Amino acid sequence: MASPHSSSCNNSSSFFSSYSFSILFALLTLHFPYLIQAKTTQCRTSCGQIPINYPFGIDDGCGSPYYRHILVCTDSERLELRTPSGRYPIQNVSYTDPHILVTDPFMWNCQDGNDFRPTRPFSLDTSTHFRLSPQNDYLFFNCSESDVIMEAKPMFCERFPEQCDSTCDTSSYLCRRLPECSSALRGSSCCSYYPKGSESLRMMLKHCATYTSIYWRNLGVTPAYSQIPEYGIRVDFDIPVTTRCLLCQDGAKGGGTCGFDSQTQDFLCLCEKGNVTTYCKDHNAQHNRPAVVAGTVTAVSVTGAFLGAGVWYLRKLRAKAPVTHGVQSNENRLF
């Protein structure tokens, strides 16, 4: 005959088991709508006010694998470009004239005046489909005349720039008319030089106090002077065009989203009913739901969570011995 103490322990154990299951069920029920919503928004189409279209993606498995982990959307909805030299805020992304405009807070700006702060050279990963735009101009300040060729470029350099690429032009248009603050520099030297690579930019900064980048923004008008200089770095990019992606995006064929398997990097067309390797309305294709997009959860995985929780709970009830000192038996272990 069981003792009153034993009966009390069994009742207490039953109470806590029921209580634990109630809490677990409530938590899963509360999170169920969120998990379903995560599936429908697996590829975010914007970060803040900046649209995110192919070939880019801010969720792993979206866009082209050529630009995987390149763009980052922060918790404050700020889009950033990740490069070997750091992460830089993105001002705008153009898909018609493919380029990205970024800002470098370490570069010189009008508010600095003659206060030249230490800076780091901006660099790009040469293995990506990014490149510095030729529409950028770089201004270097207070360079060493014994280490840097500083002189005014002759007129023929405008027609044959390759013959003058080693000269830092002291009489450039931008040095004489700094955008937004033409008289910001007083008693400091300025010269314009376009580095052909990150290495030449680093070499220049070894012998110059600091630098800044200016790009020429297109106003979209037809007159001869249709561009204005603004501070920032223009980075051009390629849009990989593939037949499978065009078929996937075709509205008549389902209007899917081009993506890729995050493990194999093979092409995937992301559709509402699942992911396929062709296009959404291909009746011969088999839709499946592999977890290829980071941060996404499907309804199947939600059901699995419920079933897994139920199995865990039943195993816990059938345990013959309690867990002591963190040791679990085969009957009640979670994994």
C-alpha cells in the first residue's frame, strides 16, 4: 500500500507535468501566427526606404549567390554594404543604371575643414561582381610633395588620361570648387587622383593626410551639364541574367522570386507553394520546402514543433526514474 507521502509526491508530479504542458502549449500557440508570417515574408523586398530586388537579397537564399552576404539590413532598418574594409551605409540602389551609392563616415567632409582625421581606405572584394565606378573622383589633402607627384595636368591629359595617371592633379575642377563648401580648405593642399585599385589608394594615404570621394550624380536631363558632384562612393554591379531566373520571374508562369539553395548554391525559384528548380506554374515540377532561406519557417515545421513537443511530453510521463544531477535516461532525453 502506498504511503500518504508517496501519493502526495505522485499528485504533485502530475500537477507540475500538466502545468508544464499547459505552458508549452500556450507558448507554441502564441508563436504559431508569427511562424506562418515568417514563411510568407521569407525574402524581404526592402530595407527602410530602399527596395531590395534581384540580384540582391538580405535573407540568405534570396537573389543571386554572387551577392550572398553582401548587403546587411540592421535592426534599425539601415542598409549597409559589407566589404573587406568594413560596413558602409547605403544611400541608394539603382537597378536601371546598376550601381550602389555608399557613404564613408571616416572620409573628409565639409564640416572637418582643415581638421584631417585618420581614415581607412575603402576597398572592394575583387572576387565579387562589384567595381569602383569611373564616375568617382578622389581628392587627397596635404600630400607629401617628395613622395607624390603633385602638379597641374596639361590639357592633353583630358584626351589621353592614361598618360597622366601617375599625377595628382592640383588644379582640378573639384579642388577649386569643393561641393557644398568651396572655401572649406584654407592653407591646405588638394589634388585629384583616381586610384586604379585598393592598393594604390592605400599607398596614397600613406603620404596624404586624408581623402574624400565624390561621384557625379546624373540629373536625368538632356543638356550637356546634366550631372552634379556629391560626396559618396558609387559602386557599379552586374545583374546576372539567366533563362531560369527570367522564367521564374515571369508573371504568366507564376511570378516567383529568384533564389538559391543556401547549401549547394543551386538555382531555386521561390514560390508560394514551395521551391522549384524551374518556375512556379510548371506542373511537371515537384514543389518542395527545404529550409534554404535563413530565418524562415514553414507550416510543416510548425506542425513538427507541435508533434515534437507532444512526443517529448509523452516520453517525460513514461520516464521510470526522475532526472538527477543533470543526467538524462534514454527514455526522457530531448535529442
